Amino acid sequence: MLGKNLIRIRELNAQDITDILDQAEAFMSILDRDIKKVPTLRGKVIVNLFFEPSTRTRTSFELAGKILSADVVNISKSTSSAVKGESFKDTALTIKSLGADMIIVRDSHTGVPELLSRYGPFKVINAGDGSGEHPTQALLDMFTIRRRKGAIEGLDVSIVGDIAHSRVARSNIYALTKLGARVNLVAPPTLIPRFVESLGVNVYHRLEDIYDKTDVLYLLRIQREREKASMFPSLREYATLYGVSQKKLANFDREVLVMHPGPINRGVEISADVADSVSSLIEEQVRNGVVVRMAILFLMARKGD
Ligand code: CP
């Protein structure tokens, strides 16, 4: 159930996810207006606490909060007192004292949003924790797929790339399976987490294996920054075997929609001709991120403490 905090998709059920997507749909008309501003969260203080780099998530949360008339404050690690040795707990207590109603947190360590929630009464939204989860990315992805395909139930969604280090993959696997999609994972064995089949997904190691079972092709970046050792010989070899080009897209037996959470590495997991093609939903995902995050802020602000 959507509770006081949003930390993991794993804790939501299909109805919770659908409620968020429906609310986002209801907010779409605000973005078409000349003046994109409604008073819904006037007087609320939202802190974006980003201890790991971000372009899309941080900016879209900031825009979402501002469109809903909240006061939004951004804190990044490099400009915070964390660089002077302040502990995470003391940073959290400081932000609490400054009157935050909600904190949106990103950190390279799994579990930080949960830890932060202990220092409340503020509400916490996970904007990506290490290799843990990235729930708001999965929600905007569900919204994007539902808008294009009408429904998620019954679709074949193939996730290709660095599944082992990907919080996006984990949150999307939970969201897609809860909503009734069939999920295929494709990667070299070293980039597939052990026991992942227990989540109700199919595992493959060759792109050819999913040519006849894909409606949505969800590509992931190789996260070299999270690898403890090299998981495959070279990026060039990875690109040859798993990178998706227009030539490879032509082998799929259906018209495939291509998605990617960004940032993309052109020429590695996705070729420029695919990234810039009509099959690509990458820019649509980014646009939808604002309205889905508006829905999340709105629904969470209504939740009692
Ligand atoms: N998809 C995503 O989380 O992108 P950013 O790292 O730019 O926020």
C-alpha cells in the first residue's frame, strides 16, 4: 500500500500503482496550460537531497514540486556540509529542523532512504538507492507504456543490459509483474543476479532469444561505476552482442517500442539511429517523469502521518 514513504515498488500492489498512474493522467492537462501552476502543495517544503549525480530525476522532481506550488530546495553532496565530515544522521536532523515536509533522496548506498525515514516526521521518496530500487522511474515507465499500449497486462517486456547493478531493472521487474506483464531479462551471465527467476521472470543470454517475444525493449546502461570487477571483456564486445541497432531491431517479429531510463551511452547499449528513431520513447519517458512525480507528491502529501 502507498504509505507515508515511497521507498520500494515491492511494497506496492497493482491498485496502488494504478492509482498513481490514474492521478498522473488527471494532471496531464496542467502541463498543456500556458501557466503551469496549481496551488495544490502551497506551503509545503520539499527537499531534493541528491548525494549521487542526476539530471532527469532531480530536475523533474523540482519541476513537479514547483508546478504544484511547493517550496523546493536542492541539496547536493558536493555543496553540502557532508564534504566537511557531517554524518548522514546530522544532515537529516538539520533538514528536519529546517522544516522539510518531504525529502526526495538519492544515494549510492542501498538502504539510505529507509535510514532517512527513521529521522522523520518528514516523508521520504526514494530517488534511487545504490543497486536497490528506483521506484519513481518504474512508475513513469509504467505510465509511458500504458499510454502507448493501453494496458500493461499481457505485454512481453524484455529488459537488456546490466541487470545485476540496476535499481531501475529491479523496480521495473516488480512493477511489470504486479501489473501482469511477462518479463524477459537478457544479459551476459555475469550481469544477471542470482536467483532472479524467483521474481517470476525469464532469463536469456542472447538477444536472438527474445526476437519473437518482445513488445517493449527496455535497454540499460552498463554501470561501470558500480562494478567491483570487469564483468565482460570490453564495451566493444558488449555492444556487438547486446547493443541494439536498427539492423537488429529489424529481426524482431513485432513492432518494438524502445525504452531507456537514461543516461544513454550511444554506440554501446543503443545505437544513435535507434535512440533518435520513432521507435524510441526515451524523450517521452523524460516528459512523463514530471507528471508522474507530480502525482506521487500529491498523493503522498495527502497521506496522514
Ligand atoms: N533515469 C535516471 O534516474 O536518470 P538521472 O540519473 O539523470 O536522474
